Amino acid sequence: MSDRILVFYGSYRADRMGIRLADYCVRTLNARGAQAELIDAKAVDLPMLDRMYKEYPKGQAPAAMEALADKIRQADGFIFVTGEYNWGVQPGLKNLTDHYLEEWFWRPAGIVSYSAGRLSGAHASVAWHGTLSEMGMVVISSTVTVGPIGKTLDAQGAPIDEAGKSLEKSFARFADDLAWWSEAARAQRERKAPPY
């Protein structure tokens, strides 16, 4: 059985360079045999958080929120592709993520960060680690950091030069780590119901 992986991306900017990285993640995972799907926060376009999915009476959540809740529940694992905004997380991705809680439980998550500079979104990666853990996900130890993103991926999201080679190498290990945890968590959920 191939892993069902959702790749979340959250920039709302007009000139989004990080979408190259999100697309790279989806293509590379699919080439490895996973069933990866991009969830673009801008395309889903949930409102600023007023009510979480669980706070709506059954069947009354907005259609986009309901559809995404179903995808999250069916996924084996998640990747969060995040840029860094002033040492913090992207508000669009955080807003989308906060609409859900129990739907995330008992699945692994990996963090892929990027920036235009040398730090490669490392501050956002650290911030996401605590957030995702608090939301019931097991954050894998492997991470991918990309920067400067414009010197790593071309406009079509293909790796370029030495930075691109480095991305390919680090993403392979990252994907192996996520696949291991996805399989382990799926097997455990099938063997024994989560405690809550």
C-alpha cells in the first residue's frame, strides 16, 4: 500500500517562489511511489479562523473545510512546506492548519523550509516543530532546508546547480524517514485504536 501524503503550502504572495518547492515535493514523492497531493492554502482559501472544523454542527462546515478534513483524516502523513516571515511562520499556512485538531492526530509530519537567504527558513522550521507536535503529530527528525530558493530550483521546480544536488540528497533521506514513520503509524492504528 502506498503512503497517502498531503503536502501543505501556505504563501499568499503574488510572486510565490516556494510553490516550486511544494511542487518538487509532490513530484518527487509520487515518483517514489507515494500518493502525494498538494494542499495550497491560497487555493483552499479558508477565512481567518473564527470557528474550528469541530465547532460546526455535523454537516454544516463550509464545503472546502469539510473536503479538507476528509483528506486529512485519510492521509498517512504530512509535509509542511514553509517560508519564513520575520523569523516566524507563514500566516496563511498557520491559519489553514489551525482550523483542524483531532484530524491531525497519530500521523507523522515533516517540515521543509525555505527562504531567499542563507538561513533557509530555519527559524520557521523550529517554530513549526512545536506547533505540529502540540497538534498531535509526530514530527520526524529529518528536515529539509532550502536557501536561497532561487538558486536551488528553477521556475519549473527542477533542481539546479550544487544547491539543487544538495536538495535532492537531503530530500531522499527525508522522504525515507517520513515513509518509515507513515508505515509504522498506519500499522499501529490498524492494530490498536488510538487512546483518544
